[in-house]
Amino acid sequence: MSALLDGRVAFVTGAARGQGRSHAVRLAREGASIIAIDIAGPAAEANTYPPATADDLAETVRLVEAEGGSIIARIADVRDPDALAGVLAEAVPEFGDRLDVVVANAGICNWGRFWEMPDEQWLTLVDVNLNGVWRTMKAAVPQMIKAGNGGSIITVSSVAGIKSLPGQAHYSAAKHGVVGLTKSAAIELGEYGIRVNSIHPWGVATPMAEDPTTATMLTEHPSYVMSFGSVLPAVPLAEPGDISDAVVYLASDLSRAVTGTQLTLDMGATKV
């Protein structure tokens, strides 16, 4: 029985650990060759959780290869369009001049009330979480069109891309922006057989979810807690693999009729 993605090539950003690593490994398990990037270092001064490292990215390579997959992994920042273009110019020919799947996963998270944020904090987060998705797609789409195989782009938004969250106005604005970009891209790329969809995780068990500032913000502003609900108390946090299940679905022909949609993976958090 053939795997869902045999012969296809997937580009995953933010692949050193967490959700990005999980997506790379799962796509490889389904037969895809992987192009992976990560900044593998500090991304923003305002972040209060540890950054990914080059060793983390090397572990992603090891795990993909353990699945029998092929991978080209490079350190690159989604804020650097030349780096993105360079990685794809190197890797796509190595994998048969095709690019079928893009998972625009790279992102950061930090906290603050919007009027108290330094400009640098707001601008940096938006540059990574929204502009980085645009730059990723801008670099990848010409390769996909040239290959002529159609394909699937999966943008990683958030619950905050559907309902705004207090203490995270910049994050909410960026993740809402990802939805608008996704919808426009779905319309523009439909004629090439390229589908574009956004996914919307809630809390996921990754290093980002261990950010100590989360508890500080909610303790200092208890009225904010009402915005952070869930209707599945038995699943307080999703596992990265839960999100990868959706990525595989959207990457494969199982979702061939799905484009321009927002897929929530949120334990019901957008409903409360």
C-alpha cells in the first residue's frame, strides 16, 4: 500500500522542534522528501522561552532519516527572502525539480498589552508571524507553478486568528492577517491546482507553550482568563502529532476539494 505523499516534496519552516519537527517527520513517514529550515537561534528579544538551536534542527534531520525519508535542512530566517529563495534554489533541483507541499509554520509568541509594547516587540512579531508566511509563500509559489503539479500550502495561524486574545494584540493581528493572506492566495492559486488552507491550533505541548510569561500575564489580569477556554478538559494541551494529522490531511489528496478554509484544532476554544 503506497503512502499518501509518495514522490512529493514538502517545504517546512520552523522545523527544528515542536510542531514544525512533527510535521516534517509525519510528512516523511507518508513518503514526502523534506526541505526544512529554522532560524535555530534567538528570534526576538521579547521572547521569554528558550530558542531552538542548530542541534534541534540536526535532531529533526535524524528523525526524518529514521523514517526512511530524504531531507535537506538549512538554517534560515523567514525574514530573509534571499535565504528562503536560496534554500529552495538549492533543494528543489535535488528532489526532481518539484515542490508539492508548503507548511508555513515558523512563528514566535510573546506577551504584553498593546499600548505598553515597544515598537520593536510589535514589529518583530508581525514580521515573523505574518510577513514570514508571505515571504515563504512568495519564495515557494514560483517553484510550485513551474513544476506544474499543483499542490497544497498550509499556513499555520492560531485560535488567535479567529478570536482575538488579550495580552497578545500583535499576535492576534498577525494571525488574523495570515487568514486574509490564505484566502486571497487560495483564489489566486486555484487556476494552478494549488490549494491554500490555514490551520488554527490552540495550546500545543511545545517549548513555546512553556513560556513563563503566560502565567504572569493571566495572574496580573485575571479578567483575561475568560478568553482562554476549552470544551475538552481531558485534553488541556494538544500534542504536536495532533496538529500533524491535520497537516497530512491538507497536504494529501484526501483534501483535494478543500481550499481557502480555516481548520480549527483547538479543543473547542473558538466556541467559548
